[in-house]
Amino acid sequence: MSSDDAGAEARLAAAVTAAREVLDAASFPLATDDAADARATRSELLGQLDDYLLPRLRSRDAPLLAVVGGSTGAGKSTLVNALVGQVVSAPGVLRPTTRAPVLVHHPLDAAWFTSDRVLPGLSRVRVDRPGSPVAAPSDPGPRALRLVASDRVPRGLALVDAPDVDSVATENRELAHQLLAAADLWVFVTTAARYADAVPWDLLAAAGRRRAQVALVLDRVDPGAEAVEADLARLAEAEGLGAARIFLVPETAPDEDGLLPERVVAPLARWLTRLAADEGARRGVVDATRDGVVDDLVRRLRGLAQPASAQTAADAELRRAVDRPYEDAARGLVEATADGSLLRGEVLGRWQELVGGNELFAGFQRAVGRARDRVAAFFRGRSEAVPRLERAIGSSLEGLVLDAAETADQRAAAAWRGTSAGRALVSGPDGAVPPTAHGALRERTAAEVRAWQEDVLALVRDRGAAKRGTARALSLGINGVGAVLMVLVFASTAGLTGAELGIAGGTAAASQAVLSAVFGDEAVRQLTRAARDALEARVRAVLAAEADRYLAVLDALGAADDAGPGLRTAADDVERAARDERTARATDVEPEAGAAPRAVVGGLRGADLPEEEPRGGAAGDEAGGSRERGRGGFWRRVLRGGRT
Ligand SMILES: Nc1nc2c(ncn2[C@@H]2O[C@H](COP(=O)(O)OP(=O)(O)O)[C@@H](O)[C@H]2O)c(=O)[nH]1
Ligand SMILES: [Mg+2]
């Protein structure tokens, strides 16, 4: 390998690593219409990147991983045992078998598989005595690999006996798919009776689309059933697997050791053994599968960009659906606390108690007059009425805020229920938005209202201190003057005149007059504004905390930043790096190319049997022996006549 070649490969590995990070960050947390598909694609891709592509890019020289897959009872385990010459994997009669899959490798290749270089999510168990055909009590369960070292397996090749791709046990099925996604080569086993089943073909078609290298084994073929082979070849061709080798294994009975006769697996044994020995051929298979996975990665990263942007759009829509009602609530409160509507019921009663009734507003004004000294005296005489008014103001305000919060909550929840992304977050036991904590909301509201009343008293005190002579006059009347200021805040009916003003107007006029007597007109205007601003800030604080129940959920999900552009860029980068790497590979003169196959170290059982002469026709082969594939001209052409 030239240094140019190595550099290009390293750059491809870097681009794929970067793409993995982008993909990992885009988690599609919101239940948008396409989220479920996007999540499935993402987790499949992440799995394949970790299990296969990144390890493969980091070590092109790692042994070729041939995964023996197929339907329930197709004969996968029996085939692996026959190739290895010992029962390394128990053939199953009882289903589903939940035993850990077996990986068989040459003893000198052990280091490639004992680490978590490939399939890092699976634990490893070394099986020293693979002869035991039944699941030991210490069976590590399906999320583990049972590693078997065998001299029979050629160096540079490893065989995995995968679970059934159509297992009724989800865990087995998923593991089978995961193992196939991690394979350099699929050895797909099917039978004459089952070869047209839908599940395996869904998988095979997907393999064909991404140009995974596949060998098909038509197992347990009865004499006379060879016509099936042509049909299988047609199916394979139609699914983009025209280049797949087809091996026929005639039906025979296993011997007393549970092994099929050597001769029936000889063609497959020979082919796999030579593949391991021939560096060029091995690389060819490894690279072809890898290139297909890289192209598939680029395609699927691009495919995820749109769903990723849809997440961010949904996030923004959900945020608006919360902001709108809570903003309306805040505005409504600001209005309701200024238009006189608070001057009713208890508040009005207490106010009248303080100032002496509606018709006595004038008397109140007269009593105070323009002499601020008299203000303190006025309130001193009414020391009971002031705190009662304050309490009435406090509880009216609280009620108003709680109502507004309740309405906003209902509107926000309804809006979220109206979208698929939002529904998943508010409905059902798994809903992520916690319901209003009524007790805490009431406490918080009461605290803010109390704090506002403190704000108002502080304003009055500060203003009094700033004005010569006022502080002493106010010393006993701060609470009373503060209460009047609160009332004035509620009654600022700007623009209304005469009879329209009603109670609010009269109240406004009276309180305005009293406060003006103490502070002067301009100061009263400033005080009113400051008190109103303080009220708005406190009301908004309560509402913001409520809205946060919703917004915090979105913040935690993290869909606010659009991952779409990043996914597209990552796809472009991988595509460019892959193109460069392929160019470098094509122009690189492999020293191995054209060289004689290196000496075979290890050889699968049957690999050294002499090749049989082809026998024409579809006649059975009861005499024993097996055929690698049909003899038809079509297959000669497809396979370039290349019997191995
Ligand atoms: N007679 C015969 N039985 C087989 C052959 N291959 C598998 N079996 C039996 O079929 C059943 C399922 O085989 P197994 O290897 O466990 O299939 P797997 O599910 O694909 O691993 C077992 O009872 C095997 O003994 C074969 O070539 N000939
Ligand atoms: Mg099996």
C-alpha cells in the first residue's frame, strides 16, 4: 500500500468518524411524522459504524468476517460445524434458541476478536471445549460472542454462526441482523423448501442495494430438486445479487459425531479457504462490501437531513404554542391590574372602609388637603383598615394571576395535543411535561404578590426620604400611603372622563389627590409607573416559571438546533473522501496483485478434497458429492466460468 493510499484511507476514516459524531448528536427526540423511521435509521447506522465500518477502516488487514445467516432451521449451525469439523455450535431442534452466537477463527487471529474492535456491544466468552453441544448453564445469553479458536479455519477468515434472521425472539432476530450488518461476506443459507420466503429476501435485497458481498447456500437439496437452483439464481439476479456465488449442499444425514460428510461442504470449504489465502481476492470482497456500506452511509445521512430539520421546525412550533398563551396571559394581567377591574368586592369594600365610603372620597381629600403632615395622622386613626386593604389587594391579585396561569396552561396543553410531536409530551403516563404543581404555584404567586407590596412600600419610603420633610411626615403612614399607591395603580383609567370613570375614576381622583399632596404630581406619575413595572415583572416571573414546565422539556430534548445542514455536510465530506480513497486505491499497484496465493494456513474441512468433474443435467447426486452451482450457460457467464 502506498503512503498516498494510506493517507486517503485515513482521511476517509476521519470523515466517517466525524459523520458518526454528527449522527450521534441528531437524536430525533420529537415524535414528528418521520421521526420513528429516522430514529431507526440512525440507530442502525450508528450500530453499523461501530460494529463494522470504523473497525474495518482502521484495519483493512483484519480477518474477513463471513457471517452465516439465514432462516430458522435452514442448517446454519450444522453447516458451520461441518466446515470446522467439530460441533462448535449446537444445531437446534427446540426453538427459539437464545444461545450466544459462535465466532470461529484461527488461533493466530484471536487478538482481532478478543478485543472490542468489532461488535463492541457484545461481550466475549472464550469457549475452550467447543464440543459440548448443549447450552451450558453458564451460557452468557445472546448478547455475547462465543469465541472458538480452530486450526481448521484459515488465517484471515472468521466464521460466525448467526441466530435466525426470522427468529420469533426479537432479541435473536435483531442480533442476526446486527451480525449481518457487520459482515464482510454473507454466507446466506436457505433450503429448497424455504428459499422464496419473504423475510430473508427483504434482507438479501437490502444487501444487494448496498452491494454487500453474498454467497448463497442452497442447503439440504433432495435429488431431483436442482431446478430450484435456477429459480434461486433468478431471484438473486432480480434483487441485485447476480454476482452472488451459489453453493448446493445435497441432503445427507449427519454422522454419529453430528457432522455432515466432508464432500457435501467441500466446494464451499474450498472457496472460503482460497478466499482467505488469496490476498487480492480477500481484499476484493472486503473492499466491495465496505464501499457499498460507505455509499449507503452517504445516502442515508442525506436522507436524515430533512427529518432533522423537521425536528427543529417542530421544536420552534411547540415553543410558539407555549409562548403565545403565556404572553397573552401576561398582557391580560397587565391590563386587568390597570383598568379598574380589581376595584371590586373585597378590595373595594376595604378601600371604602379606609377612606370612608364612595360619597366620602371628597371628605377624604378635604381631610388630607394639601397638607402632607396630616396624611400620617389620617392613617394613624385607621391602623386596622390599612392591613385589611393590603390583604384584600394581595388575595385579589393572586386569584387573577392563578386564573391567568390556568388558562395559559390549558391553551398550551391543547396546542401541544394538537401536534404529533407535542402529544407525545403531554398525554399519557409517559408525558414529559409535569402537570401544574398547584400548591407550589399558589405559594410562588403569593410570594411574588407579597414581594410586590414590599416593592411599593420601598418606593414610597425611598421617595419620602428623597424629599425634604416628607420622611418624618410619613413615618407612621408608609403602609397607608403604599396602599393608596397600589389602589392608584389599579385605577389608572387613562383616557376615561366624567361619569364613565365611575368607582375607578373616583378612586383614582381621590388617591391621586392624596399622593400628590404628599409627593407632588410628577413624583406620583413616576411612582405609579415604577409600581406598575414592578408588578408586571413579578407577574411575568410567575408565568415564566409556569411556561418553563413546557420549555424545559424541549430544552432537555435538544431539537432546537437544526442538525440537517451538518448531516448534509458530513455526507458530502464522506463522499469526497471515499472518492479520493477509491482513486488512490485504483492507481496504487498492489505488490500482491498477480502474486501467487500465499500458503494456506489452516483449511476448512473438505477444502483439500479433489474437485469433482462437473456432471451435466439436473440429475440427483445420490452417489454423494456436491455441486457448487448449476451448470447452465447463464451461470457460467455470470460467474465467468470460474469454478474455484
Ligand atoms: N438430515 C439433515 N439434517 C440437517 C441438515 N442440516 C441441518 N439439519 C437438521 O436440521 C435442524 C436444524 O439445523 P440447524 O443447523 O440447527 O439449523 P439453523 O437453525 O439454521 O442453525 C437440526 O435438527 C439439524 O440436525 C442436513 O444437511 N441434513
Ligand atoms: Mg443455529
